[in-house]
Amino acid sequence: MPQLNPLYFLNILSFGFVIFSILLYVSSVYILPRYTELYISRSIFTSL
């Protein structure tokens, strides 16, 4: 199992960090604003 081989720790951590950073960026730029806008518009319409 390569996960347990100490030679692969840096590779796994670096790719994990890169993937997490990409997911965080995509989520904060594309996904989260749409849900925030939807939530705000729904809260405005329900308060009317």
C-alpha cells in the first residue's frame, strides 16, 4: 500500500493540498455565491 510508504507522504500531502485548494476556490467563486444569492432572495420574498 503506497499510502503507508514514507516515500509517498510528501506526494500525497502536496496533491491533497492542491486538490483541496482547487475545490475551495471553485466552491467560493462559483458555487457559494449562487446559493447565497438564492438564500437572500428567498428571505426577502418570505418577509414580504
